[in-house]
Amino acid sequence: MLNIAVAGLGRMGKRHVATLLNRVTRARVVAACSMAPHETEWARANKDYIDFGIKVYDSYEDMLNHPGLQAVWISTSTDVHASQTIKAVEKGLHVLCEKPLSTDLNEVSAAIAAAKSRPDLKVMAGFSRRFDASYRDAYQKVKSNIIGDAYLVRSNTCDLLDETGFFVAYAKRNGGIFVDCTIHDIDLALWFMDSPAPKSCFAVGTLKHHPELAESNDVDNGVGVVEFYGGKIAYFHASRTQAHGHDVCTDISGTQGKVMVNVIPKANNVVVADKTGMRHEVQPEYWQRFEDAFATEAQEFVTSVLEGKEVPVPLESGFLVMKIGRALQESLLTGKVVKFDEQGRRIDE
Amino acid sequence: MLNIAVAGLGRMGKRHVATLLNRVTRARVVAACSMAPHETEWARANKDYIDFGIKVYDSYEDMLNHPGLQAVWISTSTDVHASQTIKAVEKGLHVLCEKPLSTDLNEVSAAIAAAKSRPDLKVMAGFSRRFDASYRDAYQKVKSNIIGDAYLVRSNTCDLLDETGFFVAYAKRNGGIFVDCTIHDIDLALWFMDSPAPKSCFAVGTLKHHPELAESNDVDNGVGVVEFYGGKIAYFHASRTQAHGHDVCTDISGTQGKVMVNVIPKANNVVVADKTGMRHEVQPEYWQRFEDAFATEAQEFVTSVLEGKEVPVPLESGFLVMKIGRALQESLLTGKVVKFDEQGRRIDE
Amino acid sequence: MLNIAVAGLGRMGKRHVATLLNRVTRARVVAACSMAPHETEWARANKDYIDFGIKVYDSYEDMLNHPGLQAVWISTSTDVHASQTIKAVEKGLHVLCEKPLSTDLNEVSAAIAAAKSRPDLKVMAGFSRRFDASYRDAYQKVKSNIIGDAYLVRSNTCDLLDETGFFVAYAKRNGGIFVDCTIHDIDLALWFMDSPAPKSCFAVGTLKHHPELAESNDVDNGVGVVEFYGGKIAYFHASRTQAHGHDVCTDISGTQGKVMVNVIPKANNVVVADKTGMRHEVQPEYWQRFEDAFATEAQEFVTSVLEGKEVPVPLESGFLVMKIGRALQESLLTGKVVKFDEQGRRIDE
Amino acid sequence: MLNIAVAGLGRMGKRHVATLLNRVTRARVVAACSMAPHETEWARANKDYIDFGIKVYDSYEDMLNHPGLQAVWISTSTDVHASQTIKAVEKGLHVLCEKPLSTDLNEVSAAIAAAKSRPDLKVMAGFSRRFDASYRDAYQKVKSNIIGDAYLVRSNTCDLLDETGFFVAYAKRNGGIFVDCTIHDIDLALWFMDSPAPKSCFAVGTLKHHPELAESNDVDNGVGVVEFYGGKIAYFHASRTQAHGHDVCTDISGTQGKVMVNVIPKANNVVVADKTGMRHEVQPEYWQRFEDAFATEAQEFVTSVLEGKEVPVPLESGFLVMKIGRALQESLLTGKVVKFDEQGRRIDE
């Protein structure tokens, strides 16, 4: 059994606690923390937290000192991911850190360096899509060469329009749409095409529902293109404004065929036929789409610690992803192409 | 060029004239007839009929004497199909007769005998689905053995609910739902499974929207099962009451696989994603689904006459189809299984 | 926490133990049993059984005496379901019994009577499909009246062809295809249409891959029709011989529309486009299709016991289902329609 | 009846003759021409050309003098489209000119000016997709405002890999992939979004199967992005190398929803279920996808001439399309963003 704590009790932190309780047999949730009083109050009054003896802390640092603690799942806001990862590593704890590691590349590097300094610890990046059954099946198919050489990836992360204000409040610190949303798609593109070196990045965007994002130099819909050395290409659409649900799809084109993931999103197997024709519903948000992936992610992290295996997604895989995400975000702002040489150095024209 | 006339100027007759004008280059429509004054008046005032010199008759018999006439497309009501076919054959005319040939098996036999007596004439049964590109592709696939031995057919003919009263007015003389609708499905089952001999027929039904059909011993939804000698089975659903459109589908199961035709009906390639999810429309009636099939049917009939080829669907193929359709309709009424021996004789238990 | 034991360590029994360990937080698996030495040996050597202290018994009766045991999940062969349910109830244990309760209607009645004699115990029938997210969504939609009055159900249970011999070995005691497979579809039809009284049952079948089933008067493909009082109809296709996977679908037709469940089965969200066109895979068996449903079933059973709620599927719901399943199986053998009056008494003509 | 001639007897020219003969009742094909002897020989020996008295010319100019000629359908190679259009207009003939009008913007302007100088003549641009039933339905839906304000279009033109060498031979004079393929997608984007002014164009590409295209500065796969003034965006994927067929799809995103056209291409309504799962075929080339659209295009052109109506796609609609196509092709070569001010003037940074 692995003694694990969850940092952050926002929407996802609560879900991670539930996942660990209900889907990860060999993990024991011993602690959780939040700096938001309404979250800690909620947790302290919650039957599950009481029954399973989960100690709720107001401070991340205090939680790290919980007796017997072995691992932390960091699910706080992006701006503290890197520093919290470093602190946990310094305490000798295993870490599963939610994406993105940081919006600052230097912080990303520092966290990666910290992890490398402690090879005895398992430090994993939380790119949840890599644990989704469909993406894994697609990956196996691509790696078994059924589509030849994979050279082009299209990948979208399009969220249901949030009319509650939750998203906009949260948007200020997320690094922009290409860092917050497209980062998953970039990770997938690199995963499916064997991490080619980026050559040029270009992006455009628009504001259709959330004009207030202009203040933080962001958009609510963006389209980005990445050209890689070696004749590979990725392109992305990220949106905050979908009417129909959470629409995340990926096409991987190869020289002999194409593998498509979730091109027609469906909430379940139900179709209704009535006067309007035939219709099906779509998942409202990524949780319904990726709930099982989060469970698999947690199970595999726990197994990698308990059985001393490699983590499925090493922390350093987050570096190139973030570099491309930030280049797209920069291009969105400047209207210019961001270029790199083959060694990854910026080319300023 | 083939000089052809169309008998009947109801909904389908008008469409057949248009098909011949617009889609059958080597046919010349020289005449049409109807006993309904509002139909002949409409035709005589119609620009196409005037421009292309289509003579409009009030009597079928008069039309048969039209100078130079070579062929007739019979699209009148079912109760005169057989007698009109016989009359045309007696005049030495080629015939394309809409299904069903008759609701009376003796009439069917008489028409087939008439056709056989004139092997120089092309006399064809109008089972339009056999000319549909998808059904033909399915047929080629089944015949090329990709699903092994075809042993089970499910086939549905489910019409959009007609709230205009048109259908009910028309229903009195159509022989019942299994004769009027399911006849297409029976034809397909026999076609795909090489015309096995029926062993038993059973059907049930219900009245959900058209209670007035009870007077003519009919239902607005029926389910029928046919067991054939040789371990083959067909089953059918016919409906007059669909909310979403014209839903006609067929599955052909074989020992090594299954071929499915139109299991998810779609009016076109358009999908709308909005707050209700994702939806597509469905064809409102069989014309939108089978318009191209009717054009192919007409083209092939004309070609078979002009080039002296076999007709693609000989008239006699309508006999066994009707026998099964009537057995299902009988079972619907009596609640009993209608059984046949291997020679096709009724077995009364 | 509920102390629960699993009876039977065949394919499904092992899965149920795993489900309870990994998906049901508030259950503690304390014991399991099997009369098959290779199964008990396997379990005694299994890391999970050892780590979680699951006591493995060679006898069901001995297991019932396990100290502190509160509930039993019966996953043995059908012929002992009823007697084991009765024994557990007599010991004062809560029971979740896999379908079908028995192939003998008297045994079914006896088990139901036993359950009724102990209203303090939760005794539940394991109709797993009722716990599937899609079927539940369909049920909510039907009950919220979006398709009007539900009057017709089509439901199929079509299994992947088993070439290992496992199925045939197991088939001898399962009561026949309409009892073993179609029972789920009958349950769904009754659920969606509010348990109408059956009026007539008719079935036909064929043997395409497993001729040895003829010995036990069974078929490997069957089609059955049930007419209910009140103008409702259900029809079914059961197959043991599918090439493409486990294909279970259900259409519920109502006066204003239709709800369709899993009409195009898909293993996941992946589509491959290559020289053959576009394709997706299908689940190989019901486990992949219904794994989550089994977890929900277990969770709800445990919750109903711990919180003293009604069980979601009372044991008596298995009676009418079995009566119809056996009538279809009888019709398959005799070629005759099996009829009932509105009180459920057989009408012999 | 309209006397019409077809210029060009290559693959498409022959199809246009057949379309006019078989699908356009009120057109009479009186002449055709080609400068390729094997094409004129083929035509002179062809039964249809003989039967219907189609005069076959070796010279376009000679054909224009055909007695009684009223209209020309120009289906030659792109480099002569503009000059042939001008010559026909000068002869007082109506013109339907295949896309693109030219790869040279000055030539495009000259042809448009010629057409404007003769307002009595119908001069139409052949953007065939605008005549496709699905695109028209999508257009009606967008214009009826069911998705709110349309602000983003994704559109792909992806061709089946041509292994015959036909495509490469033809590629030298087509202006590049964004001019030859994407031009349709650009036209659709402008059509659906009300012709917004382009602001910036960026494109990348790769060579995967046809390295010989490098000589003509072209690629076999390209991705392009166009940002428009007013917060609108379009992005495109063009490919010559698909394994599965002709895959042309378009998504139109609006503030309240999305309309999708042909996202899952299907050759017909047939699905095969076998050991590989479930699959359907895809149209091999654009002809199978757009055959009906070409018929509608021809019918509407003929009707516009005979009835003196506006042509559905005026020639000048080709100008902005080509300007964007050429900007994308330029960006592909230079790696730079091509920018325009709101009046359409190039901005050189």
C-alpha cells in the first residue's frame, strides 16, 4: 500500500481523492491540503474524508510532513506546480504532477533537474490523455506500423462554453489557450511522431464569447500550426466556446493510412430518433471523457512506485511540450512565425 | 430511342415521367394516362408535358394504341397492375410493372403466364431496391462470399408517419402492411439468400396511430418471421409511424460476417452540433432514399429492351415474394403459424 | 464496510472478486468458493487473494459459515443459483444472484418465496444491463416521455463465435439460447415497456457453427417474437456465431420517436482509415461491453445493504422474464405459438 | 434547348459531355474539342458522340465558330482557362469555366473584365462544391442562423494517392497544392463566412510520396491558415496521399454551434462486419463524391441562360479565392506570413 496525499482540493483535486479511494486499491489517501478555507471546510465535513481518515491541511508544506507520507499528487494551480514538485522531491516523496509543470520554462527546467537529482524517486507528468484507452489503442496501432510513417497530426481541444464564470476566473494564471489547452495536443503530436524538433510555430486566434480574455492577451479560439524538422507537421484548434460539449479529437496521418481518435464524440451508446432526425449527446467536459484515464494514470503511478518501475510519462517530457505551447502563444500575440534551429535555439529574423 | 408511356399520374407516376425525361437519355416519353381528371388536367397544363409532346390519355386502353408505342411503365394502383400488364403484353408492348404485381396470387400467376407466352417481350417487376447502389454493393459483397454462407436477413421498411391522410386513403387496396411494405424486404431476403423455400411464417402487429386500419384487418406496425428450409431465417419490421423519417435497413448475416445496409439512415452528409448534441436528418420518404435507384431501374429496363438483354428482375420473381407476404398477412390475422412443405404446398395442422 | 463472499470462481466469479476489490470501496471480500480444484488452487496462489486475506473454500455451505460474513454474490452455474440463494437467505445473508435464477420456474418461485420470507435481507437479481450507463440513459429518456408511449422493443444478444470449445462445454446446462442469452433482452423489453402481460411467443432457429447443440435441443442462432396484451411487441435475435464481436443492441420504439442503444457497437473511439476504407473494432465479449455495469451493479448492491435501501432489481423481476424465455425456447422446439391469457395462464389450442 | 460545346476531352471533359447528355434535358451538346489526338480519335469513334451528332474539333477557336453554338463549358487545363473564357465572350457565347480561372491574378482580372463588358452573357465560375446537396443544406442551415455567427471554417481536400503517374504529369501546370486543391476550401470558407477580407496567410507542407514535386516548388501535403479581418479564421489541409479515398470535409463553427459536412466519408450505405470489426468504403475520387453536384451545376447554368437568371457563381467570385490560394502557396515557399491590409493591399514587413 502506498501512502499518498493530494495537494489542491479544487474541482480536480476532489476528483483525484475520489479516484484514489475508489479506483486505486493499493493506494491509501492519508492527507489532502488546500489554501482555500471553503475547500478545507468542505473536506473536513465530508463523510469519505472522515471515514477513510484523510487528514486535511491548510498548508502544502505542513502536509509534506504528514507521518508516513510516501507520495504526492499535485493538483493545485499551475503557478505553483513546479515549486511544489521541487519541495516534495526535496522531502524524498514520489510525485505525480498535473500538467503543465509551469508556464515558465526556467521553472520547468528546475523541476526536471530536481527530479533527475533523485533517481530513486518516481516523478511523473500528468498528461492524462496518454492513459485513455482509445489513445493507447491508437498509439499501439501507430507503433505497430499499420499506417506507415506518421507525419501529420491534427489535434483539437475544444471545451464546452462555460457560462458560469468559472473558466474566466481561472484563466488569468493558465498561460494562455495554447499552454493550457493545446498542451495536451502538443504532447500527443510529439508522442505519436517520436518527438521531432520544432522548426516553426504560427498561431492565430479570435475572441467570440469571452472578450475579457483580451486583458491577459489571450483568445477563446485559436488555431496553431507547427512545422517540425524531418517533414512532420502538427496543427491544432483550441476552443473555449463549443455549444455541444467537450470535443477532443486527434487524427494521426501516416504514409499508409490514418488513425482517428474521437472524431465524432459521443457521451454514450444512445441515439434518439425523432422529428429532428437522429442525435446523440456529447460529454459536457473532459472529466466524463477522461475519467477512466485518470484512474489508469493513478493506478500506474502507484504501481510504478510500489514495484519500482519506470513512470509511464517522465517529468522531462513536459519541457518540449511547453516550449512549443509558449511559441504558439507568442506567435498569437506577435503575428510572427517563431522559428527554431535543429538544436532548438530560437532563430530571430 | 424507345417510345414509352407511363400509366398512372399519381405521386409516383409523375416522378416516373420526370425520371424518363431527365435521367434516361434513350427513352422518349410519348404518352401518359390517368383516370383521375385532376391528374390529367395537371399534366396537360404542365410545361414539360407540352414541351416534350407527351400525349395525355384518360384511358389506359386508349393509351396502349398510341402510334409507335413500344413500352409501358405501369404505376397505377395495385389492383390493376396484373390486368394492365396482361393487356400491354397482348398488345405486344414491353412492360415495367411496379410492385406488387397483385394482391391476388392467381392474378400474379396469370400475368406471369402472359409474360412467358411472349418471350420476345421484356416484362420486368419493379423491385426498385435491387437498383440501389448500396444494395447492389451489398449483393456483390455477399455473392463474392466475404461473409460466407448467408443464412439470416433482417429487413425493415419503416415509413414516416403520414399526418396528411394520404396514406390511409391509399391503404384500402394495398393488401396489408406485409404485402405493401414488407414485400420489398421479402424480395431482398430471397435475393440475398438464393430464394430458399419458406417453411413457416408468423406475424404480429399493433395499431398505434391509424386505428381506422382495423376495418381492413391491417396494422400500422408489424413484425414478421419467416423460417426457410435449409436453416435460413428472415425477419421483418414494417411501420407506418416513424417520427424521424423513412428508415429502411437490411442486415445480411453469414457464417463469416455480416453486411449491413443503411442501419443509420442519413439524408445527406451534414451533421449539426449544438446544445442538443450532434444530429443529422433522415430522408422523409422513400423517394429521397431511392430516387437514383428508380433512375437506374428505368435506364436498365430501356437498355434491356433496346439491346435485347435479359431484364434484371423477371416478372416471375414476384410470385414467391407475394406468397410469403400474404402468408405473413394471414398469420397476423389468425395468430397462427402458416406452414408450407418443401414443394410450397400449405400444411394445415 | 460490507463483508461479502463470491460463490463460483469461473470466468465471471474471478471478475466479480476483482470488481469488489478494485471498484467497490465499501465492500471487503472475505471469502470465495469453488468446487473445481483448479479454481481454488489458482485462487489460493493468487497475490490479491493472499494480500487481501480472501479465504478460499471448496464448499459453498462451508463458505456460508465464514465468520462475520454478511452477503454473497452467487456466480456459479445456473442449475444451483436458486438453491444457493435459498441457502444463503436461510443463513440470514444478503444475496446478489446472477441471472438466470434457474431454468426451472418452480425453483424460481421457491427462491422468490424464500427472499420474500426475509424482508430484512436484500436479495437482488443480477440483470447487469440495467446498470449500464447507456441503458440507464435510454431508460431515463423513455421514462421522461421523449418518445411517447413505448410499444415495440427490438433487442439482440449476439456473441462472438467461440472457437475454443468453452461455450459448447458450458451450454449443456444453460436452458437454451432464449433462456441464456435472450433473457437479458426480455428483461430490457419488460423494463422499458412496464412489464406488459405476454400473449403469444414464437421462435425459430438454426445451427450454423455448433451442430452439437442439436443434442440439447438448442440452436446457435434464434429469432423470437413476443406479442403482449395492450398492443406491445418485442422481438429478439440471439446468436453464438458473430464474426465481428459482441453485438448487443436495443431499439425502443414509441409513438413519438425511437431510442437506440449500441446499434453500431464500438470497442473504443478509434477509427482506422486505410486501403480497405474506414473501420473500427468491436468488443470481443460482454465483459468489455459491460465491465462498468458490473461495477455499478456491485456498488449499488453494497449500498442498498449498507444504507438499507431497496435493491435496484428485486429477485421477483426474474420470474416473468424466465417464463417468456422458456416459452420462446418451447416454441423453437415445437414450431408452435405458445399463448397465454391475460392472467398469465397457458392457453392450449 | 441550349446548344452547348465542351472544351477539353480529358477525364473531366468526357464526364461533362456525359453529364450534359444524360442529366441536362434542356441542353444539346453540339460540339467538343481537344488538341490531343488520342482524345479526339476516341470521341469520333464513340457511339454517344456519333448518335447524338456531336461534332469533334481539333481546335478551340474552330469550335467557337460551330453554327448555332450558344454556350461553352471550358474544361481544359488551367493555363488556358482565362484566355479561352475571353475568346468565348468575345464571340458572344455564354461560358461555364472550370476552376481555377487562372494561376495568374492578372489573367483572372482580365477574364472578369471581359465578362463584365458583356452583361448580356452568362459567365459562371465552376466551383462545383457549391452545387453539392450537403454543402447546400449546410449553407441553408448556416444562413438560417442555427449556429449563430460563423467565425471559423476548417476544410480539407485530401485525394487518394495516385499511383498511376497521372497526377504528377498533370501537376506541373496547376499552380501548386493550395491553388489546385485548397481553392475549393477557400471558396467554401468565403461563402460560409460572407467573404471577409484576409489579414494573414501562413502555410507549411511536406513531401511524402511525390518527391518530384519539389522541382515545381510544391508539396504533396500542406496545411494553411488564413486569418481574416473581423475575427474570422479558416484553416486547411490538402493532401495528395490518402490511403483510404477522397476525403473532403468541412466544419463551420459559429457562436452557437457547428455544422459539419462529410466528416466521416462514406462511399454508400454499406457496412461490413467481420473479424476486423466494422468497416465501410470511401469514394476513390471526387467524381464519385461530386457527380450529382456536377449535374446540378450544369442544369443551373443551362437554366440561367435559358431563363435569363443570374448565374449561381459569378466569375468574379474566383478572384479573392485565387488571391488567398496564391498567398498560401507563397507562404509555403518563403516560410513567411503573407499579410494584407483591410483594402487587400500587401503589407511587406
